[in-house]
Amino acid sequence: MAPHPDTSEALADFSHLTPDYVLDQIEKTLACSCTNLCRPLNSYINRVYEVQTADGRWVIIKFYRPGRWSESALRDELTFLRELAGEELPVVAPLVATGDGLSRDAHGVFFSIFPKMGGRPLVEPSPDRWRELGRLLARVHAVGARQPPENRVRLHPEYVTLDHLDAILAVPFPYESLRLDYADAVEDLIDMIVPRFDDLDMIRIHGDCHAQNLLDRPDEPLTLIDFDDMAVGPAIQDLWMLLPDRLERARPEFSWLREGYATFRSFPDHETKIIESLRAMRYVHYTAWCARQKADGGFNRLSPDWGSESYWKKEMDDLRRQMALIRQAP
């Protein structure tokens, strides 16, 4: 399975995405007319716009950042979404005029168009909502287990965490010994947790399943959105990130989630042993995300002290504390 794409490319060029250009792409792709309403939406990686069509519909067009994912990886995401929608799962699948919904503009930038879906992020779910979440994810994973993708990140420390480390080490550090110390800390983490991933089932998962990626609409099922970080990994990855605290302090929520999940799929109890390892990997994942933002000119998205000596020392302290927790885990 391919690791995260190379991040050493030149900065992504979205300068051609004027409102007229965006509207033109929608009209050509969907064979429809649009009004002049075209609003940019917040997106750290891609470029996303909300557009109204002449018949009053609102659609979302997402232009994918060049160099982040290969064409086959993007098709993996859209194929998974179409499979889930075909099973009547509450996801937002692309509006497919032809093919799988992936298009490419004259500048070589891939894009997809989706129906607009309103709603608010999931906040303080009731026990019944936790059970519903469990049922939803079990059905997502049942579809995800049917076949592997062609070219998606493998959520395993030997693959994705090493790749994240490469991206992090590519940014300037205050001094060389600090870079080496950070690299040693992450490599120690990888060496420690790799054996914990032996013999785990790796299936297609959402990969970034948290409350902000769940839409809560009155009197409707929860809708799972934003499959941009779809990965091949253990099912527990889509479960632990939903918990309001560490497992030992979120037993009721975990129990409700487990109860719902078991309705449609055997719960991966044996995977709870890697939750804290996955949390440590998430630390490195976020630092790599910041490094990629810096490399892509996104300085305004980072905290003022990002990349300072104190920042890196805190990151290493956090990693070492997390590693101590992992050692204590059964």
C-alpha cells in the first residue's frame, strides 16, 4: 500500500480558480446552469466552494490539492463513498454525471462535486446516539472489509508514521541536534508499537472519524462526512477518536458504542490494546500536518511558536509521556 504522497513538490497553484471558472466547471460537469452565487468555504488543504444552480439546488465543489493524493487514491475515496451510498448508508456521495465522480480541469487539478448537506457537528450524544454511531460504523466497516483500495495510506507505524517523520524532518529546526533528538523519539515510538500491530485486520476505514465529521440533523440519522483521510487500517481507529476521554474514563460511552457496533459486526475487542499507540501516531500525524502547512505557505494556520525550540521539546515530552502510558498498557 502506498504511503502518503511526496510533499516536496512546489506549492499548489489554485490561482486559476476564479468564481467564473468555478461556475463554468460545475455547469460543464453537471450539464446545468448556475446562478452567480459562489462562496469559498474554509479548507486547510483543498479549495472548496458552495454554488447555487439555476434550479435552486446548492452544491459543493472540491478542488483537490495537487500532489497530495494520486488519481488512483482519489478514485479509491469516491468509490468507497459510492459503495456506502449504494448500501443506503448516510454519507455524502459525489454527484456522478459520468464515471465515479472525479473530474480534471484544464490545469490538471482534480475535482468532485457533491450535494450540499447542512447540519451541526455531533455534540454530547445521548446513549441512543452512541449506539447509533456504533451501528453506523459497523456497517461502514462491513463495506470497507469487502475489498482493498488500490492506493491508500496504510495506517501502520512502519508506513504512515515513518512517512510523517520524513515530512517533519524536511522543515527547518532551530538547530541540528534538536532535529536528531526528535527523529530519535519518533523512531523509538515506532520500534515500540510495531509489534502491537501484528495480525490485525486492515480494512478500508474513514480514518478521521471525530465529532466534526458527523452531521447531526433533527429527526434524521447521523451523516458521516469528509472521507478525505480514508485509509487502510484497524477498525478501532474510527472508534477511539469519538470518545470524550481516554478509554478508562469513557467506559459508558465505549460500552454504548460497542453495543451498537455489535448489532452488525463483531466488535474488535482485541484492538483496544492499540488505542494508545494510535493516539501517539496521531501526535506525529498532526505535527506532520503542520509541517506540510508550513511547506505549503500556510503559516497563518500555525500557532506562533510552531517550530521553535520550546515547541519541539514539548512535542518530545508529550511523545515520551505517551510512550510511558503505552508501556503500562496490557
